[in-house]
Amino acid sequence: MNVPDDLRYSAEHEWAKALDGTSRVRVGITDYAQDALGDVVYVDLPAIGTSVGKGEAVGELESTKSVSELYAPVGGTIVAVNEALADNPQLLNEDPYGEGWLIEVETPDASELDALLDAEGYRALTEG
């Protein structure tokens, strides 16, 4: 299982990455989550401008196995969504940490990112 060291992780299997020089946080699902979901066939993402609280459901991921909620690992305003997923939801399976990112959140409180698990903590969660 791929768990990049430069990301932060939620217990709900989302990853978060601060974008350099901004208060934006890019969010996606982990390799563990995409593997558990199976082949993703549909992605429902929030509208740009939507306000979200940390831990709040912000979308859904539908796979051949099930439907799973997407949770915001930080609070703020949705400022970008990955439009490519509308036509290519399988990007979540192929490249969950790259082209398969889901949303970007403009967060007023960057300390929320620090409260998430580091790679070691996430590995312990998923392997334990």
C-alpha cells in the first residue's frame, strides 16, 4: 500500500496536502480507500463556493462494490474540484495521489491540517 510521507491523513481515508504559498489544501482518497472501494464508476463532488466543516460529508464516490461518502479533512470553502473525474472516475483508482485528486479547500485554519495523521500514524491505522 502506497502512503506518501509528505501528506496528512484522516481516519476516514482521505489525504490532504497544503499547496505551497497558499491557504489551499488539496484533498483526495488514499490508496487504501480506492483499493477497498474497487473500481470507481461515479464521483459526486460539491459545488465551488460550498462552505464545509472539518469532518463534514462533501460528496460521494460510487464504485462497483458500494457508495462511500467523501469527508472534508479540513474546514473552509471549496475553491476547486477535479473536473476530469466526471469523464474519468477511474483516475481515482489509477492515480489517487496525483491525477485522481478530488477537491481543493481554502482553509482559514491551517492548524487543522496539523491535527491530521502523518504517514506513520496512517500506516498504523490501516495495518493495525
